[in-house]
Amino acid sequence: MGTITIGSFNLDHDGFTKHPRGGGHFDKWYAAHEVLARYPFDVLFRQEMSHSRAEGGRLLHEAEHMLGMRGFLAPPAPPESDNPPGMFIRPDTFRVTGVWPQEKEWWLPPCVVSVKHGESGVPLQLASVHLSFRSPARRQIEAGNIATWHGRDRAVLLGADFNSYSASGQEQQPFPDWPTIPDRTHQEHRTRGGNESDTEPDRALTRVGIDDVALHAATHLGQANALVPTASQYPHISLRQGTRQRIDFQRASRVLLPALREFQVIPLAELSDHPLLVSVWDEEAFKTGLARHPAFDYRRTDSASATRTS
């Protein structure tokens, strides 16, 4: 039985370590890619590829070599935060049919690539996304942009740092007690009105049928550890920002979820403040989901409906 393995990883500042006297080194970048190369990824979504465009894309191409995959990078972001997402695709699994650079109405433009799997006639929109860290209003607009990728003519699979929270009510940690946290700027960035934790991107995508893969693993496969918090792996940050939360997501068109077999959250605290997310999918069931996508009834809100619909 074949499987498809999907990874997503926000490597803090692309693995660059500054030196106090200037310059720095990429030891963490190389160490991280040695770890990533051990996994049989068919798609790897990356965020914070800050240095991968420099020197003619040297790190992007070095990663292609180490991973044995084809790399893609989002368009340049604003100079004050040129920290683009990107992705790597295994050509033997997914055939690239289009690359879609997007810049308007994004703080960090996403990396969006259309692919086909096998002989399926339904395109799959792959996307690596990093929503705005500083504006709930901007994140709501960006979630609306993502929703436009999902239609009868194409399914969606993405990996993202949402900088916002799940509305599921199933999380392992309560939301921060916002009036009591020391980091007041963080409170402004992550709430609506100072007290309401921002869950709108999650709600918006769930409404259109782009579901939270980890939540499906926890609620339908009994994999409770899929919902462990992902933000602020560094203790000195979480002390200032309140309880650690899950802000890193993989999301997929609901009709694909019956193909999910496993979801793991793998801490790599020595390398990044975010863990590695790994999902494993049954390849035949994934193909079946893609074939059914154009006729699937996305008005149903329960992700288990993907399993029940004939």
C-alpha cells in the first residue's frame, strides 16, 4: 500500500544565527536539512526562507540537492520582513502544472503551486502560507484569499504558520489570559479588541471546507498528540506570551481527509521555535478523494462527512 508524506516546517529565520560582532552562520540550516532529508517527503512546506533567495538562490538549490526535491519560493515580501514561504515537491509523486505568484493583499506573499497526482484530472493547489504576525484584520483578508483557491475545479492542500488559533474547542491549552500577559504587543497582534483570541482564519477556512488536518487526526483517528501546541518552543518567549498555543497547521479539502493515516508533531527545539509537522496519507484513498472532489457537497460542516458521502 503506497503512502504520501507531507511535511511543514517553519525554520526560524532560515536557520541563520547572528554573531554579536556581525555576520553569522548557517549551522542550523544544514542541521535542519539533514533532519528533513531523513523523511520520505512528497511535499515539504517551508516558512521563513529568509536567505534562500540570496546569491542566486544558493540555499534553495542546496536544499533541492539535499532533499532530492524540486524547490519553489514565494515572491519577495516587504523589505522590512522579506521572510518568504516556499515548498519542495517530489516530481515522481506530483506533476507541476502551474506556479501562481501572488502579492496583492498579503503581508508575506504565499508560495502557490498547482500539481496533478497520477492520472487525476483534478488539479491540487499546494500552498505554503505565513499569515501576518501583526494584524488580525490582515489575517482575515489573507484567509479570504486562500478560500478563493478552493473550487469545484481544484482541491487544496497547504502548510502554514497562521499566527492565530483554532476555534475547535479541542485544544490542549486554554487561550492566554490576555490582560495578565507581560507582552502587550503580542496581545495586540493575536487578539480582536484586546481580549478575544483571533480564531477567524480557522473559522473562515473551515466554512469553505479547507479543514484542519491535525484536528481530524485527533477527533477521528484518536491521535490526541496531533493537537500539541506549536508556538513558542523557547521557554523565555512563552513566559511573556502566556500559554503555548497551536498556530502551525496543515489544511486540506475535506474530501481528502479519509485518506489521512497519521499526523505527528515533532519538536526540533535545538533548531527552531516551531516543530516539524508530518502527515501520512493513503495514496489510493487520496486519489479517490481527488476524483470525488468536483461532486463533493461542501455544505456539510462535519469533516467526517467526507467518509460518509458516496
